[in-house]
Amino acid sequence: MTYSWPVVLKSEDLTLQALRFRDRPRWNNVRAENRDWLSPWEATIPLIPGDAAENASRLPSYFEMVRTLNSEARSGRSFSFAIWHQRNLIGQISLGGVILGAMRGGHIGYWIDKNYSNRGFTTQAVTALTEYSFSALNLHRIEINLRPENAASRRVAEKAGYIFEGERPRYLHIAGNWRDHVVFVKENPAIK
């Protein structure tokens, strides 16, 4: 199945849209300015015996990333959006790991520019992507997995109506190590 892409989502203060090639300077700037702010929460690639070590830690170029994100969205596996406040690129949010069939679910991940944190923007973005996931994709269940010590991200999940479900020990490779996470879940009320 091919999905309609690109998609633009709107909230009260934000526009969520696919990253474009022309967004590269803004994306690079906001990522560089927020490197220290984001590094404790960033996913990393573990070195696995037998993997091609020379490629394991190489990040894709911006253009490779945009092409991959668009391909994944058209195939329905993952949907990634730049978060825009007026003319400012302030973050990114993704619905990944989309599974149909008996599960019909996925998981949301996000990051926000430190200059725009604690202003409700991340919650608006999560709410908009959740609504899209439920109404346009007809998903049943969305998860947000976060580090237990990330109080700001926990508040985002709770304000967006996600319910604490449990703990996931050593769930995801973050900042160079396997880290514990807690999971928050929201189910689509239209799908019984």
C-alpha cells in the first residue's frame, strides 16, 4: 500500500511537515545549537559483533536522511515531520515502527529546540501526530517510550493523554549504552 505523502499537519501554533532539502541550513543550525541539550537523549547505534564496523557509526548525510524518511513514509513504515513555529524550525517528531495487521500501532519520538521547550509546543506536536495516526492511518495504539529521568518528556506524554503502562529495562541504545525506558500508551477510541 502506498500512503499519501507529503502530509502537512497543523495545530494551534505549529505546522508539521516533511523535511525538505531546502530546510538543511535551518535543520543543521538548530541541531548544532542543541547538541549538548539533546545528546543525553539521542539514540546511538550499538556495535554488534559481525556488523560492518566501518558503516555502523556513520550517520547519513542530510540529503540521505530526507530521502530515507520520505521513502519510509510513502511505504507506510514511518512518518517524520519537522516542527515549525512560524518561520522557525524548532524540532522534529516521528511516528515510527508502524505495524498494521492485528496490532495496528506505532511509536512516537521527538526532539525540541531548548529555546522552545516548556511552552507546550511538543505537546501540541504529539497531539497533532496522534490525531493523524488515529484518524488518517486508523492505528489502534501509539506508544511513547522515554527515559525515566526525562521529566519534561514524561509531562509531554501525560499532557497529551498518554497513560503510563510500564517499564522496559535496557530498551533502547541511547548516548552509547542500553538504557531503561518507561512506556506511555494511548489507544484510538474509535477502534474497538
